[in-house]
Amino acid sequence: MNEFNTIDKVKSLFESFGMNGNQNSYFIGYVKAPTKASLLGGAVGGMVAGMQAAQENQCSAYLINGTNEGIGLIPLVTGDGSVLFALRPDKLVTVPNKFYFFKNEEIKSLKIKRANLISLVSKEITIKLGNGRVINLMVNNKEKALPYHEIEFTKFVNSHKN
């Protein structure tokens, strides 16, 4: 996590990929399991579905930069290779050689909603790409370990109001 625990470090990471525009929103999003699999098996099914989703995506989370030109994603994995059961950024490290950037033209839709009807602490983001790929993320509104997260995520949400 030391690679992305300050806004300056995050800016430097994304600048190394040429993402140094003036409209950036930096935050962390956790890979979300498909809803049907979670519902079918209860807590255990949800855990297994989460592990499967992380395996398919080859990561547990993404460090995200939402810009006016598109969205950049740096995969995050557990430093020791273990499965992430608790959503905590302090257990994650970046995988910069797996960086993705999706131009706005490639993004078919982007939806942000509360994680559930009563949740005030997190949101779900669903990004559908033109090639059929769907990225489902769960984002906490606040991350204690990442002081920049709350302000940056709020900027992202406000810039993508449906």
C-alpha cells in the first residue's frame, strides 16, 4: 500500500502511464462478485463468487483514475498472494504492468448506485465496455488508510451522475 497511500504517489503512478491531465479522480475499487452467485450460496457462495471474480480479473481491486478522456485502472493484489477476505487497502500492492486504460468511446455505460438499499458507506460501479466486458466494483465512500480517497471518489461520482 505504500505505493498509493498519498495523492502524490498516486499521481506519479498514473503519470508514468501518460495520465497527467487536469481532471483526475483517484480512488480504489474492489472487484465485486456477480450478484446471482452471491445470492444462490449465501455467505459461503458470496465468498466463493468473490474469489472467482478476483481470479478472473487476476486482482482483488483496482487503483482508479477517472478522467475526462476515460478511466485508467491499475490492478491491486494481495502482497503475499493470499485471498482478500476483508476489504483493506493496506494488504494490497500494485501490478503496474497490467495497467488498463479505457477511452470514453470504449465505455458503453457507467452506472453508480448505492451498494444496497440501506448502505450509506459504499457504492457499486458497473462499467460496460463496447467489447462486452463488464467491470463490477464496490467502492467505499471513505478509506481510513487513504486520506485522498473520499474527496477524489466524490469528484468521480459527481462527474458521472446519471
